[in-house]
Amino acid sequence: MERPGAGAINSNECENVSREEEMSEEFEADAMDSLKDMPFATIDIKDDCEITDAPHINLERSKENERISKDQIKKRKKKQKGYQPNYFLSIPITNKEITRGIKILQNAILQQDERLAKAMTSDGSFHITLLVMQLLNEDEVNLGIGALLELKPFVEEILQGKELILPFQGVDTFGNQVGFVKLAEGHHINPLLEIAEAAKRTFQEKGFMAGENRSFKPHLTFMKLSRTPWLRRKGVKKIDPKFYEKFISHTFGEEMVHRIDLCSMLKKKQSNGYYHCESSIVIGKRPIGLQDLIREALRRERMGLQSKVKQIKELLLKPETQARIRRELLEGRPASSRPGGDPGDRVLQAPPRTPGPERGHATGHDCSARS
């Protein structure tokens, strides 16, 4: 039997190599198939509870909302391949019944595998993601705030004065990688999808890279294995369905949507565990809570200032206004400094002489000296 030459591979080795390649391709195909159905699967919104900061309201932001220029839009299209969202629209979950139920679920999973602690969504961070986007700098953040404010009338038109209540029931996963509480079926689904579509349209019309190719599937994430990549080396490669089997049909509660926030994925979180919030719009007739009252007041003030700035700009651009400004500026300047003024027009005069005592008369000081 002849030995294969140097660099050659025998038939058994060929079969082994081809079998390994087929297994590798099948694994990659399965992984890609599982990711196809995962909305925002490649996006990891940071929510480590130790990264916190007190909320602050930036009142120094630009008061004017302008569209991004065509050149910027062209640049964005070139960068489409490197699209990495860093901001998102969030519907915060504030119902304590829901958050309490999620904590019970998380604790039940940790009792079975405590290594998953870092994979859990932290307190205060529970939310539904409406839209993800990329905002590259503070100017774009300001434009994003303007887009969010423009979204409010569309939301009001969709809801027609009705409350949007979201019931949560049951647990599921995306490819055994992302665990989430399911949104129950019902008449609330259509208006929520319409709001998400209106948000996507509003931000894309501003020239922002926003949204995903996958269809929007609202869900409430409670854990992600992507937060703990080191566990793969320890054999934890998926969320075992046995961990949450007792919660498959569990009713977590209802959330009345009262706010939509523009949040950062990367900036430090607030002291309550919620994401850094750039701006918010209040949904419904009455704001709920002190923070909502403050946000609504700031929103109205911002809109009023934007309107005033626009009016001032339009007024300053009018020819009669510019002519009046020039006339008033010239009237307050000396003749020599006016256009066409002649320095010779000024008459030089000697400074007035201070009157002194007449000859032969003594001053009061002299009189007192003589006496």
C-alpha cells in the first residue's frame, strides 16, 4: 500500500474534513436561522446595574429642529454596512405587579443556575423597544429629540383618545438566546404596531438610520446570554426551557402606556436603574407622576421656543427689518464714522475757560488771612 505524498490527504482524512465542514456549515445555518426571528438580536442594550448616574435635563440644547442635509444622508448611505444602533425608543414598564413577577421568574432561574445572574436584565430597566437608531453626535441627538416631539401628534391620532394597555402573559425565547415575557394577543397589537411604524417613518424622514430589516415583534426582555459570553466556554450555550417551564402561561399583569422615551444604550444609567433619557413624550390626556409633569412642561416649553426662534428668523430676513436695523445703527454713530462722513465736519473748539477771581478782589481765603 502506497503512502500518500507530502501534503496529500488520504480518503479517510478527506471524509473527516468534509464531514467537519458539513457540520460547521449546518451549525452556522442553524445559528443564522435562529437569529432571523430575533428582533434587535444583534443589538445589546447595556443595563449593568452598577453603571448609574443621576438624571439630568440638558436645557442648553438647540431649540431649533432642522432636517439633515442631503450630503449627510448620502454619507449615511455609504455607512449603511457599519450601522450600529446606539439609541432607542423605549416604553418603560412601571407596573410593579409586572416587575415583581419578572423578579420571581429571574430568581427561579437563578436557583437552577446561579451563573446566569449577569445575563439578567436589572431592576428599573424593563421596557419595550419600539425602535433602534444611530445618532452620531449631539447635533443628531437634538434632531432626534425633535423627531420624537413630532411623533406625539401621530401617536395621538392613532390612539384617538383611547388608552393603550399592554397585557403580558407567558414566557418564550429567541433562539434560546434571549428570554422575554410575551405580549398577549388582542386589540392592542395593531395600534402598537402602527406607533412603531410611525416612529420608524418619522426618524427615517430625518435621514437617520433607524429600524431593522426584521419585522417588529414587541416583547419584554428579562435576560440575554450575549451579556455573558464567558459562559459559553463553561458549556452554557442556551437558555434551558426547563428553567422557565412553570411560567409558560403565567399572567404578569398589564402596563398602561403613558410615555415614550428616547434613550441611550451607552451613556450612564440613572440612579433608579433606568437608561439615560434624552427626552420623552407623554401619552394620554394626563401626565402621570412628577417626572412626567416635568417632561411634559419641558416639551411644551421646547416647542414654544422653537416656534419663537422660527418667527424671529423670519422677521430678521425681511428686507424692511434689515433696512430699519441699518438705519437705527447709523443714527447712533458720529458723522465722521458714518459711510461718506467728512472728518472736517467736526468743529474744533477750545475747552471752556474756568472763570477766576477778578483783579482787585480778594478771595474768601485772602479775606480771612488779612483779618
